[in-house]
Amino acid sequence: MKKVLFSLVVIFSTLFSSDYEFDFDDLEQIETKSYEYNGYLKGDYKYQIKDETSQDSYLGEVFLNYKYFKDKYTLNFDFISNYENINTQEEDTYTVNQAFINYKHDENHQIYVGKKIAKWGKGYYFNPVGFIDRIKDPNDPEATKEGYTQLNYKYNKVLNKELQNISFDAVYLRTTKEFNDDIYEKNSNIIALKTYMLYKNIDFDLVYLYSDKSENKIGVDFSTNIKTNFEVHAEFAKYDNGYSSYLLGFKYLTQNDLTVLSEYYYQKEIQEKNIPFWDNRYFLNSITQKEPFDILYFSIYYKNSLNINDNSFQNRLGVVYTKIKNLNIEISISKNTGDEKSEFGTKQIEEMGWLSLKYSF
């Protein structure tokens, strides 16, 4: 893996050694390609402290998305490779996040077959109705996730009425030892249904999941813009076994490019403590200012995650620099605070400094 990281450094040096040029006269010579691809290269360094002891972590990540088009068919393939070096303990992982074929019969009917990410729900940090998605880590909600192998039929219809759009998803999943082995019980059959509607400026979904060996689930979500710069969203989910959870949130953008995002999350039952955010009630807030004090290519953010039950919390302050094309440089510091029995007070890491470089292509 060290050779791979060295190669990435060489690639970066080559990419930034010359300016990019584009001749508009060449536009007519461009032909529609039968494929497209994108991805990113990411490297992180973390300095972590707990009880006056420290550890260094080096993380590397390579992501590639490839699409191939042929008539009514599209092949979509996502691959991700991760490298971890935590206190000299190294580990490599290689994962196919998505690998599916999409058949588009016409504008209304499509079929997806293979491993696919669903992305159900309106919440940013949590998704109670994400029944066929892997659970987000609210500390890194935009992290790339692995999908589930499925058969998905999708119907979509655009209407010239107050009800502007309606779509319907019917998904079948089978769990075995070979695939989908961590979503529900083994050797079970799962059917998930989602109806989406856009009524005026309100987006909402009705979702239902049936399992022949586990609890059934039902949920609803919505999002709408009260003003062009003020969006509210919510989700609610209920299981046959009595479990329920819900989320309320909003996002507000000022004229000075200050973005405020807040979400309240509740889940009826406490989860296993080996997963992030296992308690009943949380309140998460983030504030992001683009180009503060008119400093170009910079943005600064602050994030607070509060466990309402035990009053423990995490504060994070960061800066992002984007002047170099396709390259994000991010520096942040975070601190977990709480008594010795609280969630954030018992974290293995008390304070952390984080440097992240991400090049997209």
C-alpha cells in the first residue's frame, strides 16, 4: 500500500505542474462517449489524544465510478479501496459498493439488477426510513457506503398539475451467506416499497418493508422550502416489534452564504453501544460560512453533536481550502466532552486534529 500512496503523490505532482487549457473550436469534434467515469483520491492524517497518551492514524482512500452505456442499458460500477495505519497497525480493504445494470424501457419504466445504493430518506445525519440502506455515521454522513444486492423496478411519471411528479419503487432482496448478510436474518426474503410524490413544492415518500423472517416496517418523510433559502424536513419510521424513530430538521442559507443545518433525532430503544449514536435523543447542529471576511477559496465550519440524555457532546471546528482545481484541503479539530459514564465522555479519543486532502477527477 505504501507504493500506492507514493504513486498518488507522483500523480498529484504531475497534475498540478501545468495549467489546464481548453479550445472551444474542438467542441464540434467531440463525440458522445459510450462510457464515463469519475472518482477521487483521499488521504487523511489524524492525531488523537486520550488521557495524555496519543496515537497517529494514516488513512488512504481511492474511489472509482464507471458507467457504460449501450442502447437502453447502463452498467454502473463503484469500487473503493481503503488503507489504515493506526499506531503502525496496517489494514487494507477493497469493496465493490455498487455493481448493477439499469434497463430503461422508456421514460416511465426502469429496472435495476445488482448491488445498488438506495439513498432513502430526507435527513442529513440520520435516515429512519432508510430501510434498505446501511446506517450513516453522523460524524461523517457523506462517507461512501456499500449497497445491497437487489432487483428494483421503478415507475416515474411527470404531471402538469399541482401534483407535479409521482414515482414508485418496488425492491426485492434475498439474504444469504454470500450477499446481503448483514441487513436482516439469513435466508430471508425482503420486499421494500416506496412511493414518492412532489405536490407543489413538497417532496414526500411513503415507504414499507416486508420480511418473512423479521419485523415489518413502515415510514414516511417529507421536505419542503418555506422560503427559497429555508428548507425543513422530517422522517418517521415504525416497526412491528414496537420500535419507532423520527427526525426533524431544517437548513437555512443567509444572503452572506452562512448555512445553518440542525436535526433532532429520537429512537425509542437504545442500541448496542459499539455503534455511533446509540442513545435515545440527539441534537446535531452545523454552521458553515463560505469565504469568511471575504477570504477567497476558504470556508469555515462548526459542528456540535449533543446527546440530550446524558448531556455529553462533541465540538468540531474546521477550515476548507479549495483554490486548487478539484482539490479540497480540510483541517479540523474536535473534542469529546462529558462525564466518565456518558457517551462522548467514554470515547476512546478525547481530542483529535485532522488533516484531509481529497482530489476529485
